[in-house]
Amino acid sequence: MLLCAGLTACGGGSEPAPAASGPAATAGPYRVLVYTRTTGFRHASIPAGIAAVRALGAAGGFAVTATEEPGAFTPADLAGYRVVMFLSTSGDVLDPTGRTALEAYVRGGGGFVGVHSAADTEYGWPFYGELVGARFANHPAVQPVTVRLRPGPLTVGLPATWRVTDEPYNFRGRPAGARVLATLDESTYTGGTMGADHPIAWTSEVGQGRSFYLGLGHPDAVWADPVFRRLLAAGIRYAAG
């Protein structure tokens, strides 16, 4: 799997020019920056994740740039993207300049998507905690779990219950002020610690921007699961405004 360095696109075809009036101002085709840097645990499924997001982009009308370069996070560069996705990042992945740029980007109207260990990222940065919604605490083994999807605009056409094999994260708290889209049924697996209302996917508004988080994504196979992909695609569309 080829990973792009810096801001060189590797999605194939031409990309629309960045919007001059802000990251969320353009209509039609848009660009998504997928960031996969890790300084802690690294998921082997990251290449499968990048490939899945590229496929969603090809079907959904957005171009994908994948990078692990912190230097991609500058105000000028981020202005060319509608959405920034932290795909299974871990640890501290941005320098102070990048943190300042990402906060300004989201508060000014940009979109953010966090997947799986995006919740295990940047523990010392308060804004990131607000952005991702809840921080990773621990997890039991990968196993079959039942996910319950709540009715709403992002879950239209998805089943009310979804059986999937994944790594069911426990979080340090519930995402304050977020709209929960999906929960884990702890009676269907072992190791859950959050009780009957165990969030696993949610959306929130941060400044003028929008954030979507999906806590699943550990094994390669889940990235090919049609429910997972449809939920992620809906989250990207939400973040893109």
C-alpha cells in the first residue's frame, strides 16, 4: 500500500482546487486527509483502512490523501480539505504547530473523523479530548459483539442490530454533548465495563465544525463489512457538512 508523503495525492485522477473561503465552503467533490501516524500501538489493519476509505471516496465523490507527516498540518494545507480523518492513530502525533492548525481548522468549520484508536491519541491535549469525544480506557479481546444502531439520518437503511467481530473499546467516560449513533450490547460479549448504554459511535459539533467518531476498526475484515463501511461513509458525509 502506497502512503503519500506530505500533501501529494495518491487517489488517482484530478482533484478539485482548494476552497479559498475555508475548508467547508466548496460544493460537490471534495478532499479528505487521512492521517495514520502512530507513536504508540500500531494497528496492522491501517492499510486495509486506507484502501476502504479510498473505495468510499471513489463511490462517494471525494478524493483521498493519506499521510503520516505532521508537516501536513498547517492552516494553508488544511484549507484544501473538507475533512481530516485520524485513522487508528495512537500516542502524540502532532507538534504544537499542527495542534494549533487543526484546532483552528475545526473551530472554523472543518470536519473531523476519528476511527478506532483515534481515541488513544493526544491524551495531553484538551482540545483533542473535546474533538474526539471520549478517550480510550482499555479493551477486551477481539470477539463477536452485537452493535445496536439508533434511528437517525446517519443510520437510515442500516439494521437496528449488527453482529460483528471487533475489539470493543471501553472509554474513560461518555462523550459529553454528543449524539450517540450506536452502542455495544455488553450482554453479547465479555469485558464490557460501561453498562447498558455503551457508546461506540457518535457525532458532535465543535465550534463551527463537525466531528464523527467510530470506535470499531481493529481487524482487517471489518473494513470490508458493508454495515461498517456504510456507517463510516455517513460519518464522513456528516463531517464534510
